[in-house]
Amino acid sequence: MKTDQKPNKIIVLVLITIILISGCGRVGSPAPSATPVLPTRTPFPPSPTPIPTAAVVNGDLITMSEFQEELARYKAAVNRELTPEDHTIVINDLINMTLLAQAAASEGFQISDIELDSRIVSLDTAEQPLIDWLATNGFTEESFKVYLKRSLEAAWMRDEIVNDVALEMEQIHAQQMLFYDLTAAEITMESLNEGKDFSQLASTHDPQTRGDLGWFPEGFLVIPDLDTILFALEVGETSDIIETEIGYHIIKVLDKDSNRTLDPAIRQLLKEGALDKWLERRWKLSTIEITLPL
């Protein structure tokens, strides 16, 4: 069936992470060629019967055996019986990895057989021989080589996407009062209009945090309407009552900085958001057929 499912956010990088636990970091040696190289597919050898597939992504097959192997690894990781939702998570994540790998190839990124073999050899240690590691993680030598190549390509593309998130951005420091009752919000707004101090009212309303939202960049808040309104306010200016799906907000902008260093936790969230948006766009632009009975 043709699908328009949204990309799954839960384990986009879980499938990639398995190749990093033994010391394989970001791929550094291969670099994009000056002229982007279109992805090429290795055709499967002729077979009297079709190869069972779990999904087809822009012409690339995700075989049923790949899906079943990944499903087994996922089950071992979560240590419980799997639900139909888990099956969806796993196939969506394999699709995400394939989309990232395809994009890396289109950008000219290539993994040579020499580097691939070198990565595999590096996993063969006295403490844990490669053959044991493969068996523990549900791989054959051939399936792991295919998996590793796709994982390295996907990891490279992921880094290209998330590293576009700047270290510094325009940010505001804001303070808010959130009400779940419109009447309470209106009474507080009347007090502000009469000259009452915002900080004092916020402290009374929320003694623990005093409504301090801290510093954040545009696009960080989960409610876009708040973002648009807040970044249009001047320093010291207070918003009108803003109604959203979670309640009624009154917010004051305490300060602005046109080029402030992002808090690491906020930058990480922005990176995750950038990857989610990239995948969502890629799904819409791609031809994806999931053949599993989800």
C-alpha cells in the first residue's frame, strides 16, 4: 500500500547507534564529491520467486528479512512482547534510515569497500570476537555489511542536517502567567492595567518558578502562536491575553539579545526538530510503499 504516514520520532537514531557503541564515531574520511552523485542501486540477482519485501522506498527495497532481524533487535532492546505499534515504529525507522542514506548518496557521500571492511575489522576484538558480536545482535556477516553501509551513510546525512543549527541565535527572556480560567486571566490583566507589578503578580500566581521562561529562540516554543506574538513585542512590553489549547497566557518580554549563545539542551532540541522536519519533508517527496500488514 502507498503510505502517507508521518516519520516516527522515537528511534530515528537507534538503528544508527548500534554501529557507534564500539567506537565508530562520525564518518570523517569520505567526503562529498564536487559533483553530487546520484544514488545507485545494486540489482538483486534474478530469482524464480520475488524477494519478500517489507517496504519499497524510492525503488530501494527493505526486505522482509531485514525487517524481521531489526524487529528482533528492537524486542531485545525493549525486553517485552511487541505490539502492532512497535512493528510500525521499526518499519518507519528503517524507512527513515533509507531516506537519509539515499540523500547522502545524492550529496556525493560514498563509503569505499576498504573503509567499510576497516570498520568491520575494528569490531573484532579479543574481548568480543566479531562472530560473537554478530550473533548477539542478530546479524550475518553479509547482512551486517549492508546494514553498516546504510547506517554510516544515514549518520553522515543526519550530521549534515543537525549541524546546520546555529550556535548563536536571536533570543528573548520572557516571564508568563498561565491561567486555565478566562475570568482569572481577565482579573489579572485588569490589575496590570492598573499598574500592578508583573513580577509580583507572577510570583503570587506561581511561587516556585515565578513564571520565568528563561531565554529561548524563535521556533522553540511548541505553540507557534506564542512565538509569533512574543518576538513581535519590545523589551518591557506585556502581551494581551493569548488563548491557546492549553489555557490563557499573559507574557512579558524581559530582555532581548540578537545573537545569544544557545543553551546546549535547547540546541539539542532544535537539532532534533530539524531532523524531524527534514524527514517529514522527505516522506512527502518520496514514493514509499509499505507492504507489511500493519
